[in-house]
Amino acid sequence: MNGTTYLSVKALHVIAVIAWYAGLFYIFRLYVYHAQKRGEPAVTATLEVMERRLLRAIMTPAMVVAIGAGIALLVMNPSLLRMPWMHAKLGAVLFLLGYHALASWTRTKFLRGEYVFSETACRWLNEVPTVLLLVIVIAVIVRPGA
């Protein structure tokens, strides 16, 4: 492995994480509007298209690339797995994967007219990626326990 390959994969990882996060920051905001406008079929139809495109065209592909590139980085530098900060980062990533799954599940329920989360709950859920971002950035940049 040469340094250029590692840094290229790392750059791809960061780009994919940014794209994934763009969707993670927005999806539950769309659900807030969806819950607000549940009695307006024309509005909810538009929101359903936006939600589908966000999940299928941006969030899921970006997640796959981010995870794939992250795994590649760990394969290229397995010593990272011995670092406590990496454990914190990977733990937060597991929560992000769960959040992504929750967003997909919520969309499925909303499509069926089952509003499993209120507008207020969607507002609170919209803050989860920010908290996880704080954990990840502090873990990677500050590297506590390193």
C-alpha cells in the first residue's frame, strides 16, 4: 500500500460521509413537514417523492461508500482498531446505521398512513445526527485515550 492510495480512500470516505450526513440532517426535517401536512394529499405526495429520492439517491449510496471506504481504511491500517478513539467512532457509526434504518422504517410507515412519530418527535429525532457528529469529530480529531 502506498500513501497516495490510502489518502485517496480517506478522501473518498470523507466525501461520502459528508454526503450521507447531508441526508441524515434533512430526512427527519422532511418527516416533520410530512406529519404536519398529513391531511393534505398533494403536499404529502410531494414530500414522499423528496423522501424517496433523498434516501435512495443520496443517503443510501453515500452510506455504502462511506462504510466501504471506512472498512478499506481499517484493512489498510488495522492498527487503528487498537485505538480507543476508533472504538468511540465505530460505536457512533453503529448508531448512525441504526438511525438510517429508523429513517427508512419511518418512511415506510408514513407511506402507509401510519404516523408512528409526531411532528415533535421528528423534531427531536432530527437532532440525533448532530450529537453523533460531535462524538465522531471529537473522537477523530482530539483522540481521547490515544
